[in-house]
Amino acid sequence: MGLSGKLVSKTNIKSDGDVFHEIFRERPHHVPDMSPDLIQNCDLHHGEWGTVGSVIFWNYTHDGKECVAKDVIEAIDEEKKSVTFNIVEGDLMELYKTFKLTAHVDTTEEDNVVTWTFVYEKLNKDVPDPHTLMDLCDKMTKDIESHHLTNA
């Protein structure tokens, strides 16, 4: 594989998919309350929650290390229930030239599926694919689901 890559992970959730989309669209600052072991803080640095072009700063724990990320909301698609974040600063930029992640929710009457998609370009061939970061997103998804099922 070259320096560019794409990873996709799908997780079935029992909680409301619309709520999950809403969280990443306009309430990501609630994620630290739902997944505190993984996400410690989420602050708005520029713009408004739920608005394309807004800048969000994250504090998170990845592979046992405290990390930071600054991202720009690149796209919000209400019809497809997706939000795309473009990482512009932070720990990931030490490994990747570009890194975008999309949270997408498919909702049906019985099943809701959260799909995380990473599109990235590594700085060099020695940089690993971000499988452990995908594991973090999958675990965070389950934490958010558990929070909503417990507090429903």
C-alpha cells in the first residue's frame, strides 16, 4: 500500500441513530461526559457548534497517551446523517500529512449503524495505518450508546 489510505469501520448500535448524528453534528462537547476514559475535553475554538468551518479542539487518550487534535468541520450532510472533520493540528499531524474522519449514521426502523471512515496520507512508509485510532472510535461509539441506553 502507498502513503494514502482509507479505513472503514461499522458498528451496530441499539440507541437512536439520529441522536448519535446530532451529537457529532452540534454537541461533540458532550462526548467527554459519555466516554471520559477516551475523550477528556472538547472545546469550540472558532465558529458555532454544528456549523461547517467551525474549529474544534479535542483532548483524548490514544494508546495510553494523552493527545490533542484540532479539526475543522468540513461537511455536514443531514440527509446522509454524516459529519466530516479535517484534522489540521495535533498529534496525528506528526504521522499524517492529511487526516479526515467521517462519522455517518444509517438509521432504519430496527437497526442503526455508525460508520467511521478515515481518509489519510502518511508522512512516510514507516507510519502505521491508524487501526488503533479506529478502535478508539469504535469504543467511543459503544460508550455513547451505553450512555444513551442507560439514560433513556
